[in-house]
Amino acid sequence: MNLLRFLPFLAALTLSVTQAAPPGIGLGAKPISGAEIIFDGSKEMLSSNWTYWQGPGFKSSLPVKWPVVADPIEAGTVLMTDDRAADGGKYGAADLITKKEYVDFRLHIEFYIAKPGGNSGVYLQNRYEIQVLDGDKTKHGMAAVINETESPYYAYNGAGKWNVYDLTFRAARFEKGKLSEKALVSMYFNGIKVHTNVTIHQVWGGPNSGLDGGNDGGKGITDAPGGLKLQCEGHDVRYRNIWIRELNLKKPSTDF
């Protein structure tokens, strides 16, 4: 047998295996072992797992006004960022947050932007925003670790289609009350690896943005867990299939 003929095939096969995404990545991915589903499309799960973040800009009131609506593309129901308190882009007025708080975790979250320019955001520990913003390819734009990385806009499926973030997050560490290691995040966007061990330096957006936003210009990170927050800015953005697995990352790495 002439093995030389098979070398290109074997090389391609090896490359595809080494580049394959880990389990639980991409649209429709089911929860990995040990993960908790925190939104499955039901009003019951919305009520049991989520509430409003009552920060300094909060203008809404309980019960939660975000409706559970039909999936615009597939079967099932999804969560819609629709609360009149946030009309006109009043961020911080009606954001939703998990009742449970987290330190290190692996997150899967799917989102749909209905119209061009649609704006929301996924906040890790109610501090660090992973941007959800159609049309923006800057460091403030789609899938950026906001203001800290370039937007991997090339991985975006576009408005009117479902998209998904899969990420691993490691919270900031403290020694004797002082910050010793900054937060880290790695992320797949629609199955494409776009961020690897990105150091998150601060909270952006001021006190209305989340925990520690008002501390030392967003640099005053504190040693406290925080919930997963979804931003409402008066745009039609929808979420589904949200699950999270708590981790305990001893080493400063979030690479999958």
C-alpha cells in the first residue's frame, strides 16, 4: 500500500479533530453534565430564576414585565426584552438578573435580534458585558468583551437569525482584600472560537451598568459573586436555551 497517497487525507482529518469544538457548543446545544437550565422558555422558570436588577437607574417594578413569546423561527417560546421603562435606550431601567449569584462558570445563551440596530447585552456577574448589538463592529460592538476586545463580527449570523454565545468565565481573585488576579473569559460565538483567556480590566458604563460600575470609574472591583444579567434597552431582542454550570477554576485559565 502506498501510504504517501493517504498523508494529505490524514493531515486534514487530524486538523479537523483538533479544531473541533468541545461538547455543548453551538445553537441548540443541550446542557453539559452538571449544568443547570436557568431559562427553558417557560413562564414558570422565568418567575423562579429571574428578577429585576434594582440598581440606581431602575424604573420598572415587579412582577417582571418581559414577556414569554413564540419563537419567531422555530417551535417553542422565548424571552423578549420588552419593558416600557427602558424605551429610548434607558439602560439600567429594566434589566433582568438571575436570583442566584455566581463566581466561575460555563455559560450557554442563545439570542435573536429582530431588527437592525437591536441592542441588549449579557453581563457576567452583573459586571462585565459581552455586547449584543447589531451593526456595530467596533470594540463596543457585537460579541466584544465591551471596550476591551475587537468585535468578532465575522461570526455573527445577523439580525432575524438565532445566535449563540458559549463561554467560560473565571472571576477576579483577591488576597487579603486586594485584587490579585483580574477576571478572565474565553468564548465561542456561533461555534467559532473568538476569545481566549481575555483579561477583563474593569466594569464599563458607570453605576447603572452593574456591580462596581460606580467604584473608582469601574476599576474598583469587589470580591462578591453576581448574577447573570440581561440588558433591556427598549429593543426587540430575544433569548432562549440558557444554561450554566458552576465551576471552581483554580488556575488562571478559561480556555475550553
